Amino acid sequence: MKAYVYVTPKQTVLDPQGQAIHNALRKMQYRGVEDVRQGKYFVLRLDNGLDRAAAQAEVERIARDVLTNPVIEEFRFHLEDGQ
Amino acid sequence: MKAYVYVTPKQTVLDPQGQAIHNALRKMQYRGVEDVRQGKYFVLRLDNGLDRAAAQAEVERIARDVLTNPVIEEFRFHLEDGQ
């Protein structure tokens, strides 16, 4: 099973990386982009011995405690079967 | 319209960030994770004047030319309607 975890800066938090990319796109004449936000993205390959409920709990714990800074970031994740 | 762009290291490329996270998880006694890969994730808010085909072409160009290093990374993206 694989878990896909997405971590993004909270809407209320400034995102200087995203702003830098937005400015670069403007200078490079790319049209039609009004805002850019950058986040992180993790793919966790899980032990096949875990059932879905256990995987759900374990990934939520890992995402909350290790992958996310709860002061400025939020996360979401989903599980997918298969290698 | 919003574009969600995911950039990940190619399967054949070492991912030291992912490995560091994997090692940390092991030391912290998290069970059941066999591999971790880290990527980047971008949310682009697009001008509503763009139609879907134009948005598709523009985001593909941006992802390929600006957001991804084609030597070591690959990308995928999808569009979603709404603010």
C-alpha cells in the first residue's frame, strides 16, 4: 500500500517560495497565473502486513507528528493499494 | 481554475531527503514504513479568462520549463475548476 501525504502552508501564512516562483513566472512572460503556493509531497511505501485501518492511523500520526509543522502548515493524505 | 503540479525525483534517482525521513521514522519507532520519497507540490491559481485547453498548455509549459529539473525529476498535474 502507498500513502500520499501533501503538506501546504496554511492559507493565512505567507509563502515566500511560492511568491518567488510567481515573480519569476511574471518576469518570464508566462501569462494567466494569479498566485502560486508551494508545498511538500511525500510518498510512503507501507508494509503489506498493515491493514487499511492500521495504515490510516499510522500515516496520520506520521504526517501530524513528523512531516508537518502544525503552527504554519496543514496536511492531507490518501492511501492507495498496490506496490 | 486551479492547477495542482506534483514534482518527484525519478525512480532511478537517489532521494536523500526521503531517506533521511525514513531513517528518522525508524529511529522514532514508527512501524510499517518501507520507503519514503519526497517531492514538491505547487498550487497555481489561474486567471479565469483562460479556457481549459489554454490552461492545460500553459501549466504544462510552466511545469516542464520552470518547476521541474528534467534530468532528475518528473511531473504530473491536474486542473480543477473553481476559485
